[in-house]
Amino acid sequence: MSNQITILMFFLSSALNIWGQDAPAVEAERRHKAQSYFGAHIDYVYTQLNGIGGNERAEYLSDYVEDLNNNGIAADGGLFGRNALSFGVFYDMYLSKRFALQFQTSYWQTGYRETLNAVGETESYSLKHSYKLNASLDYFHFAPGVKYYNDLGVSLTLGAFVNYNIGDRVKIKESKVFSGRFGSDLTERDEDLYFHEHFNDNRSIFLSGGLFAIGYRWEKFEFDFSAKITGPILSEIEDKYFNVYQFGIRYEIPLLREDN
């Protein structure tokens, strides 16, 4: 999480440093009163489970790991985000030199991970426990927004999005060996389920939210960083949602050009 905040602060500080500078003649010359762009994009996506339910799950895993370590069992693990990709196409329609409407459609991957590794023994028992859960939720992503450019090509975008769920999986692998005074016990689990099966047919088919992005346009490329927050990912339990951070590259093809 701290790495994502650091990246965002870097982009914000860079934009503020050059926002008020005078535009070079070459940049002013290639900006036009009306211009439309079509193009493709690819993004690195980091998703973090949040909300009351997400925070409670993270706290439970953290407390469990701490309790094991306090009792002589070497343990690590917790709740983690998913590293994934997004790719698709977009259309930008300039309303003026400064403002444009943006429409973007994408294949969008989200999800989260849970891990636990514990091994050790105390005076009364020994434990060897390995647990991994990978949850993936993939969507068709449609995001309209309004974009503002300064004369140096730095942009700010404010928008919304709606997703349609097209894929959901939960994979769980667990092995637990517990040995105590009264014998030993082995627990093994290897499951590959749909997300809605894991949560008892509870899933949001349509997922909406809001976004903010900052970017820089250079020639036919644009580099941007965006932060997004979704609504509840479960239809009947409104306590889990996603924070999503993306870093992307866009390639633009001009469609309409009208010089001043």
C-alpha cells in the first residue's frame, strides 16, 4: 500500500511543479480546438480488499500470526492484494483545447490473496500449517470521464465506471499437521471454486465506482496513474470493496483535426 501512495505522490508533485509553467511554442502548436483520438491501452493493476469485512479479515489473520509467534511458533502471512493486468481500447473527444470526454472499455482483473505459513513446537504441541487462498474477479470494464489538460500535456481525469463480472474463481490449498498429547491430526484441502460458490451464491454481477487519474501525454503516448474505489463486491454483504491502483500506457491515433 505504501508503494502505491509513494507513486501517486510522485505524480502529483511532478504535475504541480509544471502546471503553471508557460507552454512551449511546439506544444501550443500541436494542440487543437477540436480533435478526437482512438487508441489502445495496457495497465498494471494492484487491487486491495477493503471495507469493514476486508479490514476485519486482515486483522484476524494478523492477530492469528502474532499469537502463534508469541507462543513459540514461527509464522507469517496475512491479507494481500492481487497483481494483475487490464487492457482495452479508448476514445477521447476534445471539447476544447483543455477539456475532453473520455470513454474506455477494458478487460479488468481484480482480486486478493490470503497466506499463512507456520511451523514450530511448544511444550504441549507442534504445528505445521500452510494455507493459500487466491481470489480472482475479472470484469468487462466501461469507464467514462472528463479529462483536463494543461499546455504541457499533464492531465487530470475524474470519472466513474461500471463493470460486468465475466469470471470469478477462488483457489484454496491448505495443509495442517497438529500433534499434541492425545495424538496427531492432519487436515488437507485443495479447492477450486467459483467466487459465488465460496460466498454462498453471493456476488455483485454489476460493480460500479469512481476514479481519479493523473497522466502525461508525450507524442502519441500517454502515461497515467489512476486510483479507483468500487462498490460492494458481494450483493448481500455490503462490507467488502476494492481499492484499485493502476499504472498504464496508452497509444493514441488522431481521428479528427481542426486547427485554430
